[in-house]
Amino acid sequence: MVKNLLEAFTLPSSLDSSQRPFIVSGPCSAESREQVLETARQLSALGRVNLFRAGIWKPRTRPHSFEGKGTEALDWLVEARQETGIPIATEVANAQHVEVCLEAGLDVLWIGARTTVSPFAVQEIADALAGTKIPVIVKNPMHADLKLWMGAIERISETVGGPVWAMHRGFSSYGLKEYRNAPMWEIPIGLRAEMPDTPLLCDPSHISGNRTLIASVAQKAMDLGMHGLMLESHRSPDDALSDAGQQLTPQDLDTLLDGLTIRQSDAKPEQVDGLGAMRLQMDSLDEQLIELLHARMDLARDIGRFKLEHGMTILQLERWHEVLKTRSAWGNSLKLGPEFTSKLLEQLHKESIRVQNEEMIKKK
Ligand code: PEP
Ligand code: MN
């Protein structure tokens, strides 16, 4: 089984239409023996999952939420492999995790986004893996830093004799947003350009954060010629102890995969080349612009409510002149046309006043 997996891990740099994408699936977290085994059984019945995943140590944003079952859950994964024949993977974040995973005989390890940001942590993992041939998947760091991602892949490749894959899971950004983690497709495209021999998977579950977006993100990854997908699945997603909103039932996973269009490999994914890549980058920048505008107007509403509570007028001329002056100077230093900057600021100001007015009318 491990041998087959290693063969699968030496995929060509893009997919042949006859090949299915490499599919990694399983729950966000291993929660109980039954949950792991039942989910693995249902996935196995689909006959299209190449690697079974489950988090054992969960890096949660805030303490006191479910932080995983730890080492005891490794046995559940091993049992799932015995029963289904599907190789098993989990996330490692330090040398001790690596040690127990190697001892338990896991087939693949992955490094999570919160770990990839730290060269110290990545180096510690690389050192703990030295001399082994275990395949490792390196997720992108939390923030959109291509070099940091490449650095982590390099650190792992320098000590591990097995294949190293990259995984795009999107990037954390401030404010309200459509995606849990902004895809910023230009970054994985950049990785492919810089490291063409490193196979690249996509994790639409963590990009989306909710079930409704997963299919479109997965399709886009396929359109860009990515080699595989990691999709979280759970026997009962709504009861999941972590990432409940983004997990699929094995049945829904099957339907989603059926709906994907896998394009010809040698017809280069046109979006990756020239104009297509630049347009993709433009789409991503516009998406970020719109999100920022949305956040700005939300803040304007808060300011409107504050002014109302404190009996202040909406238009504060002194503040407006200050805004105009500082922003024009920033725009100028970045070589934006002065007329463009001032028109844009005027429009922003007008809209801020409009939404603040709306708040005042609401409260009256
Ligand atoms: C995960 O795969 O469960 C996970 C924690 O992912 P990420 O590191 O992408 O947040
Ligand atoms: Mn998760």
C-alpha cells in the first residue's frame, strides 16, 4: 500500500484527463474510535479516496475549544487503515508529534498553516524527519507569503528522502469575507512557477469554511491543473467537534467529485499562462478591494452610531481635510494619479456620509 502511494506521489506536473485527482479525505479531527472507523468505512465504499486524513492535535485559534484526542487517536487511524486499506495521514506540529507518528507507522504527514509560518518549527520537524522517506505535505502559511511557503518546502526536502507536496489552503485576512481563507490564487500559481516539480494539492474545505463554496473552489483548483484535493468529511458533519460547517458527508463528497470537470493535461491550463494569470491576479485584487470597501463602510456605520450617541454632527470638516491630505500623500507616493485619488476619496466620503445618515435615520 505504501509503495502504491509513493508511486501515486510521483505524479506528473499536471493531470491527464484519464487520471482522477489525488483525493485526501477524512474528518477535520479524530473525535472517537467509532467516528474515525465509520467515516473511513463510508469513504472506502466510494472507492475513490487515496489518503485518509484526521487531525489528532488540533491547532485551535482560541484555547479551551476541542484540541484533539492526541496520541491515543493514532491507534484509531491505524485500525481504519487495516480495515479499509487506505493509507493514513495526520498533521504534525513539532518533533514529538513526528516521533510518535513515525512509531505508529503513518503513511503521510502534513504540516499545517499555523506551523508553516515558523521556520523554527518547520526546521524542528525537518530535523525529526531526517533520514526517513515518509511523504510530507506542506500547507501554505497563514498569510500570503510565497517565499515562506517555498522555504518550508525546501527545509523539509533537504532532510526527507520521500516526496514533498504543497497544499494550498488559502490565506487569513482581516474583516468580513466570502471565504474563510482568501484563495489568492496568484500565490499557488506563483509556487507552481517557482517550483514546477513540486506537486500541488488544494484544500477547498479550509478555503471555503462552509459547504456551499467547496465545489466551486475545487473546480477552480482543477482548472488550474492542481494535482489533488483535500476535502474534509465526517459521518455526521453537523455534530463535528471542529470545522462543522465545512465538512461533507462521504455521500456528498462523492457527488461533489462526480460534478468536477477535469481538463486535458497537455492543453496547458490557459489561466496559468500570460494574460490569463494576470487576469486571475486582477480578480483576486478586486475581490480584496471589494472586501476592504465593505469593511470600511461597516466601520462608517459604527462611527455613525457613535456620533449619534454623543450628539456629534456627521460631517466633521477638520477630519475630512485630514483624511484628504494624508490619503492624497499616500497615493502620490505610490504614483497614483492625483485626480484619480481625489475622486476616489470623494466617492468614499460621500458613501460614508450616506451610510452614517442611514444609521441616524434608523435610530430616530
Ligand atoms: C486541517 O487540515 O485540519 C487544518 C488545521 O488545516 P490548516 O492548517 O490549513 O488550518
Ligand atoms: Mn479542519
